Amino acid sequence: MQQIFPASETLDISIPDRPREYLRQALESLHSPAGAIMLAASAVDSMLKLKDYKKGSLHERIELAAKKHDITADMAKWAHSVRLDANNQRHADEDVALPTPDEAKQTIDFAQALAQFIFVLPAKVESGIKEAGENDNT
């Protein structure tokens, strides 16, 4: 076997178990966009809770993470978009069209970007600093 279609995405081990599992399930659910969007939003919520943003609504947790500079203002805007898209599906809002696979993929892209920003990149930086220290001969 040379290749699998569609290609599966691997999620970095630096992403904690719960959000990584929500992301994995979201990626596997792209054929069911409403479910994929709700799973991606759960990944976002889980990541914020792991960063100790546990009180209040998801809206409040996003705002607090931006205020404390754990996410950027633009990331907060995108996070609110994801939150609202998930709410539309979760509440079966009759005035909102069902999402497309492309819309679900955009939501998952944000959740993956957030995971990269708050878990993967810091882990890589920490590893790089440790490795540089081990190689430092000054």
C-alpha cells in the first residue's frame, strides 16, 4: 500500500487528550458538518478549560483569554464565530442553513490553529530551549 485516500490528518501529541480526541472526531465527521462543527467547538472549549478558563460561558472564557493575552484579539473574533456556528447547530436554529463540509472544515481549521498556538508551539519552544541548553558550550 502506498497511499490512503482521503489522507488522514495526524494531530500533534502535544495537544492534550480531550481536545485532541474532539479534533480527531471532528475531522472524521466532515461528512456530517453540523456534528463536526459542534465537535470542533467542544475542542475549543476544552482547550480553554485546560488553560484554566473554566468559569462562565464560553463567550466569557474567550473574552478573558483574549484579555489575558493567551489568545489574540483576532483569534477571539474567530473563536466567537466558531462558538456561534456551533450554537446555531446545537439549538437547531431554523433560520440558519445547515452547514456545508467546507464550513465545517473552516471551523476545524480554527480549532487546530488554536491547538497549535496554545499547546504545540509552546511545547516546541520548550523543547528547542532545552535542546539548545544541552548543546550550549559557553
